[in-house]
Amino acid sequence: MLILAVIIPFLLTFFTLPIVIRLFKAINFIDTPDRRKIHKINTPSLGGIAIYTSVILTILFVIPYSELSIHKFLIAGLIVALILGIRDDISSLYANQKLVVQTLAASLAVLYANIKLEGFYGILGIGEINSIVAILLSIFLIVAITNSFNLIDGIDGLAGGIAFMASALFGLWFFQAGEQFFTILCFSMASAFVAFLFFNWHPSKIFMGDTGSLVTGFLLSCVAIQFINSNHMPDPGIPLKFNSFVAVALSLLIIPIYDTLRVFLIRIAAGKSPFVPDKKHIHHILLKQGFSHSQSSLILILFNLVIILLTVAVDQLGNTVLIAIQAFITGMFGLFFDLRLTRYLRIHREKHKLEKDMFISKSA
């Protein structure tokens, strides 16, 4: 069963994407470059259709009906997010319209699939919280992480690479914990993203679009909450359980979460709406320093992996301490490249001025 969950989505995605690429090129349904986009050539989007059609078909084929019926509302939320992504890729929606539908998908997961936080799990000394607050907090976090993946999907390979790593590692944990549905879901996603990266690594032949990024953020946020609760519940039958399980879940999603907080704070500080697009994302900062798409994606993916390994290595420190350490290291990582960009631009301006002065001198 597990082998099928890896093979089926990979093959379906790998052989479907070329068809999707040719189809969208034929009907001229492409993502056209503009002043706020990085890519230079017309590129088909909606790659998420191939990814999540493959994942859904794999789940329906591999998982027994009795198990599917238990998780039908999570699957329904997935489908709502997928429809939203397709609609937004076809014709862009306003931010408030997307938030309403994202909240609907999150509500299906929280209220009916029971994918919700039970409290703060001892962070800052806070344990259980009011059930209404827990529901609202869970919906907010699912919507926030859903959008965070949408925001990091700005350069070739980044969102797909982070999604592969997170889903594969979550899948490994659910496998040893004996949670069949989430094991199959995570490994199906990981396998589909491996196939997708063949076409999305620079130079990209297709983007995942909102169709892919919104569903990815939705599913990984739900998986993270399930991971937290499964570690929190006493179950001596699970071989590996983490002490700092909230910090471990956070580490797998640290880049999209950090980047979202970063650009929102920058926009608010500048007196702008946090939802107004710009080129202040961490991947933009790397590109401006001369790193290629591939190099920028690898730097961020490898940093994410370092945070994961560090968190697991010092798991005994507890959630509060580890989250503080994660925040500090990630903040220093971002600050290093911000300062490096300032120096890079200064040197570039001085070099340009020197060349200009030399040109004027020779002309004179």
C-alpha cells in the first residue's frame, strides 16, 4: 500500500504535467511576466492541477473506504482549496474573497475533521485554552499557513522543495506512529512534488500556481496540527515521540512562516497594506545579490533543513526555549542577507559611478 502511495502520484504527475504544459500553451493560458514578477518568459501555471489530481486519485485508490469516511471533511476542505486555487489562477480574486473561501476550507477541517489545536501545550506556561478560542486559533493558523505557501511561491523550485521536504518528513513520522491516512497523504504529496520539481526547477516549464500553493499550505497546516496532537496524546505504542513537538512542527514550515511575518511587518512599517504585493520576500533579497533561482531555492531549503535537524537534536529543551532559538537564528539569517544586500548594492553603485567617471574622462 505504501509503495503504491509513492509510485502512483509520481507517475501520474510526471506524465500529466507535459500534457498540461502543452494544453495551456496551445490555448495561450499562461503566466505573463510583468513588473512584479520575476520570470522573463511566458510560462504555464496551474501545475497544481496535476499534483493534486494525482494525490486525490491515489488517496481514493489506496485508502480503504472505512478510513476515507473518517477523513471525508478534510478531503472536502482539500477540494474547496483546490477549486479556489483554480478559480484564482483563471481570474484573480480579491484578497477578502480568497480569505472567505480559505476560512470555509479551514472550518471544515477544524469543526468537522477535528483538526484543531487543544491549547498552547505549555508554551509560556500556558496549557489548555477555551474551546472557542482553540477553534478560532486553529482556523486562523490554517488560513495563515495556507497563504504563507502562496507567498513563497515566487521562484523556481522553492515552494515545491519546501513542500517535498515537509511532507516527506511528516510522512515518515506518521508511518512509525501507525497513522495510515496521514502517512498515505504525506507520501503521496512528497512523491507528486518530486515529479513536479523535474518541471519546476529553473528554468521552470510550469508553475504550481495558486492551485498548488494554496492546497499545499492548507494540507501541511492540517498535517502539522495532527502531528502536534498525536505527539501530545499519551500513546506508549508510538516508538518516536517528540518532547518539543510544537517546535518540531514549526521547524518543518519555518521558511514560509518566517517570510510571511517578515514581509507583513515590512509592509505595515511602511504604512502599506500587508496584502499589497512587493519584492521584499527573502527570495527576492537573494536574487538581488546575484544568486540564481536554483541557488536561492537551495539556500532557503538547506537552511530550513538545518533548523529541522537542530530542533530534533535539542528536542529536550522544550517548546518555549526551542521556538525562541528558532526565531533568533532565523531572524539573524534574514538580517545577514539584508545587510549583505545593502553592502552589495553600495559596491554596485560605487562601481557604476567609477565606470561612469572613467567614461566621461575618456570622452573628454
